[in-house]
Amino acid sequence: MVQITEIETKYRELLSKVIERKDECNEFVRFLEKETSWLTAPASAKYHLNIEHGLIIHSVNVATVMLELKKVLIPDISDESCVIVGLFHDVGKVGMPHAPRYLKKNSGYVYNENQIEMSSAARSLYLVSKFISLSDEEAQAILYHDGQYILENRTVAHKECPLTLLVTFADTWASAMEDGRIKIMKPLYFKK
């Protein structure tokens, strides 16, 4: 298993790419790191990276894949947009400061039934937009990052902006690498 210091180093390196909204992003990161389980939460309770630090591992992977893909596919999209969307697309999985989304149990994590119900994508957009001013494209990308894998996203089918398509693919690709379904390239961080 990867050392948390490796993950944090890559995470801080990605954050350094946020220039124009640096102060907003730093305030959001301070909130996440002090008030939530951002650095220790799992990526899920059932699927990929149901481990301590799973969410930050997955988020770093998604942002990294986005930056690599955008170089080839959509170089006009800024690194800053890719970092903000990639790192924070699933931040709603931390829940809220007073009610984490996942609770640690002996054999992993379980869903916390004592929280206000909201999709993780909606909660992600809610949390990010309280601190960071987002473009319309960034807001769409965070809210619809799961693409057509979930029914409620069908209203946006064939109306996705390029950033939404990019994060959807990066999220799917990173998850498949983390799960070992894709063996073409080694993920930065993954569950062994």
C-alpha cells in the first residue's frame, strides 16, 4: 500500500497548479482538512478504495488522469479547472463536518444513516461552491461527473461540455485502474 506521504506530496503538487483562485482554494482546503474527514475518508463503502485515505487517493488519480488527457484532447482547458474539478468532484463523500458520510467499522466502512440525504455529486457542488467561484462548465462537470452511469444524469446526455466529458472519463479510468480492471498502465496509487 502506498505511503500517505506520497499521496499528500502529489496532492500538494496538484494544488500548486491553482493560481487564479488560490486564496479561495486554500480556504476550502483548510476547511476540508480541519473540519471533515477529507484526508482519511474512503472513496466508497462498497466499490473502489474502501480503505482509509481512499478518497484522496482516488481524487489525486482523477486529477492526474485529467491533466494527462487534456494535454492531448482539449489543451485549451486550464490546468486549474482540471485540478479543481478532478480533486473535488467527489468531495461530497466526506459528508458534512458534523455528519461524515462513511463510518469506520471493523472490516471497512459503512454508510452513515444519520446524515442529510443528498447525492455525493450534489453535495460536492454544494461544498465546493461555498468556497470557490466556479465557471458554469466546472459546476456542470462536478455535478454530472458520473456521466450516464446514474439515471438522474440522463437529462444532460449529449449536452455535456468538454470538461464534463473529461472528468467522466478520468473518473471511470481511475476507478478501473484502482480496481485492477485496467492493466494497460499502472495507477499512481492503488489498492493491492
